[in-house]
Amino acid sequence: MFKSIINLPLILLGLFYTTTSCLAQEHESLVQNATSSIPAQIRVPVGKSPALLTHAIGDQIYQCALVNGTYTWILLAPDAKLLDTKGQVVGKHYSGPVWEYKEGSRIEGRIVSKLDVDPDSSISWLLVKVIGHKGNGLFSDISYINRINTRGGLAPSSGCHMNHLGTEKRMAYSADYVFYK
């Protein structure tokens, strides 16, 4: 019986490494599946590898504005939570556009190209180049982002006129974000 008690920590350690390895393989598989279907128009440059896949749930915030004599909804900012593959909040996405990871590292991006996959029901898929880093952490080495699998988030189709100038509306959306090193 004494020998069994001594081996218990080794058994638990082995289970931990096996579980951790399985979770890492599952995440890698999900990332590879997500990136394999990205259209050429928004694919990252050769040599970049996926580092993280998150699912975003939140809003695209629009404001009624007068642009070249026409009342129109313009995008102000996203406001979304970033979730890992288990549904746990790992970060947020907000005005800038900025993506911030839970440990504080954050990145700012610039849209390089767009692809309207379903323009009647969802916002564009994107290729985003990272133009700024802050903090040390998971996002410190990220250089590109893809926004894919979008749902919703389109500008309101009505309600922007002289009486509503400056009014903001939140439009629910979801998307997957793939972060590349």
C-alpha cells in the first residue's frame, strides 16, 4: 500500500500532462480547420502561423451621421467579448480596433482587405495587420488577424435622418478571430 501512495503523485502528474496535451491538440485541430477555409483574398502572408482562435460575441456600434449630404449609419466601434474554445472569456475587442487578452497584452490593427461573404446578413470577413503592441503576453508576437464566420453586425437599415443625427445603435454580431504570429 505504501508504494501505491508514493506513485499517486506521478500518476496524477501523468494525467495532467496527458489532459494538457489532448487540449492542446484539440485547440490546434480547431485552429487548423478554421484557417484551411480562409479565402485567398484575406489570407495572411506566407510564413505566418496561427497562434490563437477566439469566438467573439458582442455588438457593432453605429452612429447616424450626415455624410456628403446623405444621412447614413457609420461604424463607430466594436464592443465584444473574446471567448476561447471552451466558452471562457479570454479578452475583449473594442474601438481602435483593439484586441486585448486577459493578461493585459493588446494589439491595434488596420484593415488590409475585406471580403463580403454574405453581405445581406453579416459584416465582412477581414484580414487585419497589427500596427501596434502594448504589454507583454500572448498578443506580444501577433502580426495578423483574420475575422471569419461572421453573423450579423450590419448597419441598421433605417432610422437615420435629421431627427436622429448623432444617435447610436448597437447591432449584435458574432465572429471568429484567428491570431497569427
